[in-house]
Amino acid sequence: MNYVTLAHGAGGKQTSELISDVFKKHFDNTELTADDAAVLSVGGSRLAFTTDGFIVSPWEFPGGNIGKLSICGTVNDLACMGAKPLYMTCAFIIEEGFPMDALDKIAASMQATAEEAGVKLVAGDTKVTGKGQADGVFITTAGIGLVMDNANTSGSFARPGDAVIVTGDIGRHGCTILLARENMGIDADVTSDCAPLWHTVESIYEVTSDIHVIRDATRGGVGTVLYEVANQSGVGICLDKSAIPINGSVDGVCGMLGLEPLYLACEGRLTIFAPQEKAQAIVDRLRKEKYSENAAVIGTVTADHPGKVILETQIGTKALLPQPGGELLPRIC
């Protein structure tokens, strides 16, 4: 008999298999999507609709808390479809004994982040479990947004010749949670990149509407996103390892622990696929925005090696980026 493992929630190969073998098998319909949100035609408009669950441990970390994270994650999923976030709902599962002042802090953070993102919390639900039946507090959200007329993105739209862009240094959220959760004796100045990114997406559409893919690199990080897009679009991806922006402290921690930064979660970073001729203008615009000052082109889409991601080093050697699998870093979102 097979059982669910932590690896099934890590965002890699096992997560994909779980979705395909269980949920897609039963829920499949013409609107079911592999993207960050479903785009639905309603009354002549296109609406993006998404849902997400948040179980991060610890509930508070440098740069944010589970409340801020729940708003950012939902807003960013809508933004990846080119949708202006409008409304959200939230449901809390709270363990008996969770401090009331901590819950108040979480709610206040949610409201502040929602105001920044321009989204309204309009409904919710609360359940309290017995002691030991949950780990502090879990939050589930749903969000709806209005897709811009000129936006048309999907993980299946990447094309050979596209540039691969990241909106900033990678892996900071995953590294932050790891250091906050584990007693490793590592003293590193790392803060989560958790941020709402609708205005970031809005800014790139001021440059061009020729955007093929936008994905937020949450569970499994940028590396997992790249493999997902490569498989959805049937293309290969070649990365310039030296061009990938990585915070010095994150790089140091990864070096000490043998981790690959490409597979550490981000909560304020987008991976964008757009035609090569538009890439520099997009990066220049991103570098003027609050959460994307370190945006960079990190690779290209190719017709070679479909479904694979290749890393090219400074000295010209090439190696296959191992596919994501197993338990990458649990409880990071």
C-alpha cells in the first residue's frame, strides 16, 4: 500500500505525480489548469481564480509571517496570469493554545499586505482543533482577479528563443525558513523575500504584452519552475550559471549544507519567459521596481533537450540540472 509522504508536498516530481495520479484523475475538466490560477470567461471578462494553503513552520520568520505569506502567495498566483487581484477569502485552522496576540499579529500583517497589493479580504472561516491536532495555525486562501486584456500567459507558451528572466536573487525564503527552524548554529543574515508582486507584473506589461510565461518560484524554487515549464511547453532550457543572482549569505549557507539554491523556495520572485529582443527592456523596467532591483536574464529556451534544464558554467562546461525530487525543504509555505 502506498502512503503520502512529505516529498509529495515539496513541489517536485512526487507532487506532480500526486496531482496527476489522484486529483487530475478525478477532477479533470476543460477548465482544470496546471498554471498558478485558472482563467475563466465570465460575462465577457476573463477572471483568474486560485486557491492556496499555508502551513509554514515557524509561523513567524525574518521578513514576514504566515499571514503575510498567505496574501503574497495568492496575489502572486493571480498576477502570474496577468490578473489584477480583486478579492480574497481566508480560512483559519487554529490549534488550541495558540497565543491570541500572535493570531492578532498574523491578521494585522494580512491586512497590511492586502492593502499594499490592492486586494480586499471579503469572507472567511475559522476552525479550532484540539491540542496536537495542528501545528499552531494553518491558513487557506482563495483569490479572484481580473485578467488584463493584453495578458495571455501559460506554462505551455514558452518558445525556443525566449529569454528566461528572474526578478531578483533566488532562494532567500527557503534559506530563511531553514535557519529559523533548525538549530544548526549557522549565523547568517538572511531575510525572506516574501512580497506581493502584482505591481511588478503590471510594470512589465507597460513595456510589452509579449510575455509568454510568468511563474512565481515558491515550493521547489526556480529549478522546479523551469522543469515544469520545460515539460509543459516541450522545450529545453539552457541556464547561464554565472548570471543567476544569489545573495552572498544564501550562497554561503548552501555551500555549507550542500544545497542547490535553484531548488530553494522564493516568495517574492517571478520567473518570466519572453522573446529575447524584449528581454533587456523588461529587465531595465524591473530594476526600477521595489521588489525586482536585481532582475536578470539567466538563460534561454531551446528546441534541444526538450523537458531538460542544462546549466552552463563560466568555463563553458554544460551539465544537466538534476530533476527535482524527494523532500526538498518541507513546511516553507
